[in-house]
Amino acid sequence: MSKPKVFVTREIPEPGLKAIAEYYEVELWDKYTAPPYEVLLEKAKEIDALVTLLTDKVDCNLISSAAPRLRIISQYAVGYDNIDVECATKHGVYVTNTPGVLTEAVADFTWALILAVARRIVEADKFVREGEWYRKGTGWHPMMLLGLEVHGLTLGIIGMGRIGRAVAKRAVGFDMRILYTDKYRLSPEMEEKFNAKHVDMDTLLRESDIVSIHTPLTPETYHLIGEEELKKMKRTAILINTARGKVIDTNALVKALEEGWIAGAGLDVFEEEPLPPGHPLTKFDNVVLAPHLGSATWKTRTAMAMLVADNLIAFYKGEKPPTLVNPEVMKVRSPGWK
């Protein structure tokens, strides 16, 4: 039997590609930008497996036209709202993702944003690089670039899954009080460990000094944070988002920053990616912007690539992929090509 064909929509770390190539004939899209939808649509008709990113639109039109040859979509991400999972299941297409392996990296980056906004790190860097510090004529001043002291503050976590808990764990070292919202409540032992209290959204927004978002994007969480929610936050509060851009209503956030409803924001994800030059969010000194870097460490991105490979290899062997997101598909079709 010849190897099944897989189309990989972007370069991923080499160990993952090598592992996949042992079982699949690999075609790699080697451009930095994503393949256009029309290209992806045509490629899908010629392949047995597909490796995708969040920026790849895998709708029912694509899945329907690729079936029955296309058997598995291995997503290089935790989220998979870019894939029509219901349609994939109907057509017997397995969908997998890469949860767990990026938890610590994203939690680290969340804290990098918290501290960068609170202590005005990016502003300070600009202050030095552009010569303003030199022009001020003094090496130190009691009122220079005063920021927010994080120690002992209240941290509100929206979504207490793997990443939310990892962020809470790091907050313990800052002696923070934690408020969280989630449809599942932590055990009493875990709440005590994190100094955490389960509250409703209104309480979290009103009482938190820092609000950090760690919820998946679903119809229920789309624009979860809008004008009404932002107005409930403290004027001294900071909003952090390393989850999904569409959880925040961008227009409402811009208005909140313009009118001083909140003190600042740290954003790694956006409703529109990449963020265009001159976007309203780029004009605020009290906002730290990053180009979707939450999982961007060599260790984590390689682990993600290996999990993509593990899912494809398990399917090849006729086994259930380790991180299958639509297990009901197994009733439609067994894994493998037999």
C-alpha cells in the first residue's frame, strides 16, 4: 500500500514533519502566509489527511468536496473553531487538536503581559530608545513612569481550565486573591491552594484589579467582553487576553481605552489577525500588543508538532487519535484506511 497523502498548510518544527513523513507522503505549503481558501479547497480533494492552523478556513463546503477521501484533520492549535466539526463528523472525518502541551507557555506569556502593562515596560523601553530619558536630563525621578504594583492585587480569571489554573498557580507567588468564573467549580482543596473564589461575572469584573481571559471561543463567548462589561471594571483595572480575539468586542475596548473606563490592556489575540498598521489599538501607550505569541517557545511549538504527528500516526494504525475532538465520528467510520 502506498503512503496516504497529507497536506501541511504551514511549516511546523522539523521533528513533527519527520515523524509524519514515516507514515505519510507529505506536501508542505512552504510560504509564510496561509494558503488561499481556493488552493486549500483544491488540495483537499487530492489528499487523505490535512494539517491545519487556526487561520485555515475548513468549512462544510471544503469538507464535503474532499470526502470521502479526506479522513482526518489534525489541527496545530488548541482551538478549532475554524473547522466545521459537525460537518466533519457527518462525513466521517476525524478532527484533532493540540491541548495540554502549550499550557505552561501560554500561562508564562499571560504573566509577561500582566507585568508589562502593570509596570509600563514597553513604554519604558520606548522612553529610553527614543531618547526621552536623556532629554529629561535626570537618571531617576520619584514620579517617572509610575505603574501598578501587582503583589497582593485581585486577579479575575475568566475560564479556569488548564491555562487558567496555570495562571492562578503563578499568582500564588504574588500573594494575589483570585476570583474566577467557569461552568465547573474547582474542588475546595484547589480553591484553598490558589486562594480562589468562584463568583459570577459581574462580581469578577467589579472587584478584580486584573482580568485575564482563558475561555474558548464559542457562540456563547463571542463578544463576552463588550461595552457593558468594560464599564463594570475598575478604572484602575487591566484587561489581558491570550485566549481568542473575538471574545472581546474590539470597538468597545477602543472606546473604553479612549474614555478611561480601564487603565490598560495586554493583548496577544485579536478579532482581525494580523492587526493592520494604524489600527486604533496601536495608538495607546497603555496597551501592550503581541502577534499571537502565547505558545511561541521552541519547546512548546515542537511539542505541538509532535502531537499533530501522534494523532496522524494513531489514525494510520487504526487507533483512536489521542486528542480527538469529535469522538462520535468513530460511529461513522473506524480510524485508518482498511
